[in-house]
Amino acid sequence: MAGKPYKGQKKGAGRFVQLPEWLQASEAWATMKPGPRSLYIELKRRFYGSNNGRIILSHRDAAKALNMNRNTVGRWFQELQDRGFIRMTQASHLGPSGIGKASIWALDELPTDDLKPARKAFMSWSEKQNPRHKNRTPRPKKQDSQQSEQEETGATVLKFGTP
């Protein structure tokens, strides 16, 4: 029996980024703006199965990959950290030869490569509700209007124009 001819030429479908349903259903993901979401997808794209906790992505590389400004991407990194999706395992620094080293990140939805369990801090994140304050200026009890003045003085007002 001959082997199947298409198997020999098949190279695979390539890599893909998987976003689980439970992650997308979380309040932290649902209330997040599109910019930080795209940054998270870029970070997850650089995760290849065994390097969680060692994902290297600088602000400049992220800005170049997302076609955004470096300062904007910095706010997105901070928002992802505040919501509990990522954490920095090593901050950016100058290496021994004076060459800069990028920040190293870990995705909190997955266990790290040193066998620590996933934190999943974003599942307990909730949006802070700002209560309405009752510090507004109260309305005056007596309203100033022409009608109330007319009633007090008893004067009649003639209106000119078409009825």
C-alpha cells in the first residue's frame, strides 16, 4: 500500500496565538481598551511553550511591532500589569558592556518555566466604581423668575405680538 502523497509535502499550519474563552470572559479583559489587548497578543505571540517568565519585549520593539509610539506602549504595559495579565520578571538595564537589555516578562495565565503555578490575578480584578459625591451646591429654595415677582407685586404685564 502506497503512502499518502500529501503528507510528505505538508509542513504544518504554522504557529498561532490562542486566547482561551475564560480569559476573554473575565471583567479585566472585557473592560480593557484595544491597545493593551493588542500588546498582550504580541507578548503571547513571543511565547513558544516553554519560555514563560523569559519573554523578551522592549518598549521600542513593541512600538515597532504595533506601529505605535514608544510612550503609548509604555502605558499599555503598565495597564496590563495593573490588571494582572503580565508581570515583569526582570527590569530593563544596561548590560556589563554598556548595551541595554530589554525587560523580561511573564504571562500570568500560564505557569512559569521554573514550575511556579499560574497566578491568574486578572480573574479577581474588578473595575473601581467612583461613587457620586453629594458635594453639589444645593438649589435655592426661592427661585428668581419674572412670574413670581409679578405675583408678589400684583402688576399686570401686557404682551405685544401675535397670539
